[in-house]
Amino acid sequence: MSVWFKGESEHDCDIGRVRNALESHGEFFVGVVSRMPGMTEVELVEQTSDAVTIRTNEGLMDRTNISKRLEDDRVVMEFDERYEAGSSVTVTSHYSHEFAQSDTGVTHRIVISDVETRGFMGFFYRRFGSSKMGTAVLTAHKAYFDKPVV
């Protein structure tokens, strides 16, 4: 496993909210991805018990091999992603999210690994995109979980 990005943030919610959000991983992924920078259109195309396909204004995102481990004070979710961003870049990667109850809310730890992409644009993405992309993923999760429950 080649780690590309590792980071963490705090969410103003409890682990029950995380657990409830993950009951429908398709709805959850759409909610988070729609909060990523530059995402103006995000649509769930298909959902199965361990996969989703999401169409965005930038391309097609397939998340497969989705697994969830639910514990009393911790939730771990992992998946593989293939993201075709237009015709210029296709990125494959593995995501591991850990949400753990803390004294002040939920600590979210993320590891993005095994990032592969080809070509000139892919080289720049692999080499220089980890911090920007990883931080954007953490920020999108924070915006999703810190929003008021409707």
C-alpha cells in the first residue's frame, strides 16, 4: 500500500450520525461529493450493496468494494475508486475512512493510497495533488457532518 495522503479532522456530531449517514452509502457519497470544490452537478447513477456510480460535472466516479465495520464508538469504511475526469485523466485509488467518537464530537481519519493515473496530467496530479485533494475530501466531509440535521 502506497500512502498518497493521510489526514484528520474533527466533526461536530456524534458517531450515531455517521452510522445513520452510511446506511445509504449512495446518498452519503452524493452528499459529500457535492461539497467538493468545482462540483456543480452530482447525480447517483447506480447503487448496489457494495458499489456506487456517480456522475459529476467533471466525469464518472465508480466506487467499488465498499466495506463498513461498525463498532460502538467507531466506524471504518473502505472502498476503491475509479474516477474518469473528462477524457484527460482517469484516477484509481483506495480510500480508508475511520470515524471515532471523541470528547468533542467525531474524529475523522482518512488515508488515500494506491493512486494511479497516466499521462502528463496524471503525473502532475500524482506528484502535486495529494495535499489539495486530501484536504478537499476532509473539508467536504466536515461540511456534510457539521450541517444541521433537517
